[in-house]
Amino acid sequence: GDVFAVTVQLRAPVKSDFSLLATLRNDESIQRQLMIEACVYLDTEVQAWIRRRTHDPQGAFWVVDADGPRGFVQLTQIQSGSADLGICLAANVRGKGVATEAMRLLATEARQRGCRKLTLRVLRVNHRAIAFYRKLKFSTVDLKRRLHFDGRHWRDVLFMEKRLR
């Protein structure tokens, strides 16, 4: 795809990001990919989620801004030099280089928080995400079979990690 000509930045969420974050949070295919319960989240629940993510002492949460809000990235379980990462972007910016740049910025933020390793979990059926993580030099450290029930099927989950220089 075409590379995004705009600058990608990570920033704290603001009120005007709410509709995008609520849309992503309530997207059933995204819920399946992120292994969160498939349900409809009320606005108050989405606000509570944003509050939890932004106030977690062992985590960090940013809106991915590329000429407006495009999704979010987060670090969770920051401890002993390691952090678990999450990334979720709107469909209209996928394949345009936004995710790659957001992940580069996220790695910088993780390093500044003393992290030497990033970890993640991804469904084995999510081939596009796995290819993206491999391109970014993440390697598979474990495969847990039938670990996650998505409401219809038991899914295999890959555990991947990357050492930060």
C-alpha cells in the first residue's frame, strides 16, 4: 500500500478520540483478535477502560495519531525489564506504514521505562499480524494449543517476544 505521508505520533487520549476508541472497542472482529470478550461496551464502560489503561502504574496507553486518531497502542505488565504490548488500528490505515512507525515509537517508550524485552500474544489464525510481528523481528517463544475460546472456537495462541537494543 501507499506509505502514509503524515507524521505518526503517540499521544495521550483526549475527549475527541472517544468515538474512535469506542468504535474499535466494540468491533467484533477486533474483539476476537485482541482476545477480549465479544460484547457491546457502553460509553461508560469504554470511559472506564480508557481510565484504567491510562492510570495503570504498570502500564501505558497512547492514541496513535496520524492526521487524527487512528487507533491505540499500549504497554501492560511492565515489570523486571519486560512489558506486554498491544496495538489496534482502524482498518482504513492498515497497510500504510502507520503500525510500523507506531511500533517503533512504542519500543522507544518501552526502553525509556526500563524495558529490555517486549512480549505479545496473538491468535495463530491471525496470519497477517504474525507476519507483521516477524517483520519487526519478534520471534515465537511458545504456542499454547486451544488456549482461548472466542465464543465459537478454541484457538491456538502464539507467544512472541523481541529484545530491545
